[in-house]
Amino acid sequence: MQEANTLDIGPMGFSGKFTVGGCKIGKLNRLPASFFISVAYMCWAYRRRGVVLDTTGEVLEWLYQAPHEFQQEEPMPDLTLPAAEVVRLHTPLTDSDVRKLKVGDVVLLDGVVFTGRDAVHKYLHDGGELDVIRNAVIYHCGPVVLKDKGEYRVIAAGPTTSIREEPYQADIIKRFGIKAVIGKGGMGPKTQKACQEHGCVYLHGIGGAAQIYAQCVQRVMSVRLEQFGSPEAVWELAVKNFPAVVTIDSHGNNLQQVVADRSRELLAAL
């Protein structure tokens, strides 16, 4: 752990002296896709929920939680950050909005975002149509959405890992004039180049804050491409005070790549 904290990776890869806060070593069946050792972090972190049902589907008991722990929703924290440290953005974003942003800027976004994961990106890359996302913001997210009394309600809406969309993202940015992409973990050189050439930014969401982001969703405006299943569908979400950090700007800068290159140098010196 001491050596890991000298690599200057920092929380979520933004650089910093605190990279690993704890490491639990256990004995488990290994993941089929791993080799001998795997290190789990972010959305692979240990978490579980359980429930005991009767034969009719009624809940008899919730497991692994305190009684009534989830009976009421926690209030959304007041994001009263100093005005000088925050860039407030409202969709639809303009070219000027995008070009003013630089890596490291903290953003609070108001307006409309469209979720999109693997199935949608491949569909669009292969020639599929979805005119509603032109000049819009794409959010790498598979939200948990419930339908209650005819209205959709978002329960969780955290970012998913963006690098899976690297084969498709640049072409989609170019074809649809995408102004911003939100996700986590950063993206590669192809997307970075597209952001510079076509005026787009990558906004890094906060991993593990799915319920906080759900509270940023004011309402579900529509859903499209439901044939891909609920997590992979395109949900049109009206959001307010949606927090993110610019890690790829439209000027050729990629914060995650800078941190990764620096950490490799430090690792080689250990």
C-alpha cells in the first residue's frame, strides 16, 4: 500500500498522494477473465443485498442491512461550491461553452442528457439513426428506472466505464456533433482526437455515487431503443446540478493520460 500511494494516481485517476486506502486479501473463486490475481475497485467493490421471499413473492426479510435502513431517501446535499471554482453549464451546449472548458474544471450541468451504453454505441456506429442526440450530451450510464403509477423514476444513475466505447465514440462524436460525453475512467487517443477536431469534452463522473446522481435527475423525458433492454436503452433525462470534472478537453489535453504516463514512470523507478 505504501508503494501504491507513491504512484501519484490519486482518487479516480485525477493524481494525488492518496491512491489506496485499504486492501483486503481474501480467498475466493477467481474471475474467469482474470489470471491469478485480480484487484477490485470502483464498481467492482464488495457490495451485496439479499432478500427472503415467500412463494407468492412477498418480502419476508431484507438481508445484510439494518432494519428500515432504506425506508427513506437521503436528502440531496447542497452543492454550494465557491462560484469561482465551478463552471455552470446549461444544455444545449454551444461551441463556445465547450471550447472554454479545460482539463480540471469542475462542472455543474443543468439540462438534458441522453444515456448510452455498449449496445447503443455499436448500433449508431453501424449506421443506426437517432437524430434526437444531435449536438447533445451522451452519458455512459445504465440507470435503474422504476415505473410507478405511470411515471418513470430513476433509482440509480451512476457512470459506467467509458473505455468500452472507445472503438465507437469518435465516429459518433463526428456524425452527431456530440458536445460532451460523460462517463468514468477516461477514454483513449481516438476519442481525444475527436474531441479536439469536433469540439467535444469528456466529463468524468464520480464512481460509486449512483444514488446521488439519481437525485440530480429531475424527470425522465422519454426512452428510446427499448429493444436493447432497460440498462442499454436511451433514456432522456432532465438533470440539475449534475457534478463532473473535465478530463479531456477540446484542446488536445487528456488528464487521465498524463496521470497514467507519470505513474508508469514512478512504477518503473520503484
